[in-house]
Amino acid sequence: MIRIRLRRVGKMHHPTYRVVVAEKPAKRDGAFLENLGSYDPHANPPVVTIDEAKTREWLNKGASPSEAAEKILRRAGIISAPAPKAAGTVAEAEPEAKPKRTRAAAKKAE
């Protein structure tokens, strides 16, 4: 599986990141297929420089972005925000969580 993800570069305690395309099992700073751009979180506001054409090409080929890369691509306007859920739609029912028993409640039950 191919992922679009961040690769850490820069000084100690002052990282910058490269947005790269890599195989999923590859290490964070290991081998990658292509460099798409960079991200500097320490600038105010954070600086994102991404080659939009290359990124769209990889997305069309089936590459999936990591969570962090997806947020950066949304800020850059390459990925559109997901459609908000319509009001009144029924979401999948989640099973209710059992209330946690405290020690005091456990002693009363005994």
C-alpha cells in the first residue's frame, strides 16, 4: 500500500517535514518514492509548500494520505473537506458502555 506521509528533517528540537510518497512498511525517515513538498510548523502561520499536480497524480493512483498529511493537504486546498452529515440522519447505533463500578459500589453490592 502506498501512503502520502510526513518525513522528519531539520534540527534537533526544531523539526521540519517533507511530504513524501512511501510504501506503508517503510520507516518514517526511510526510503520514499517521491518528494511532494515541505511543511514548516514553526513558522507563523505554518508554511506548506506542495506540488499540487504531483499530489493529485498520486491520489488518483490510489495513494492514501496519513492523518497528519491529510490535514496538511486540506489546509493547502488539495483535498476538499468531507461533506458534513445531514441533520436528522441516523448514525450507526453504538453499543452503550457499561458504567464503571467504583470500589464503594462494589462493596455495597457484596
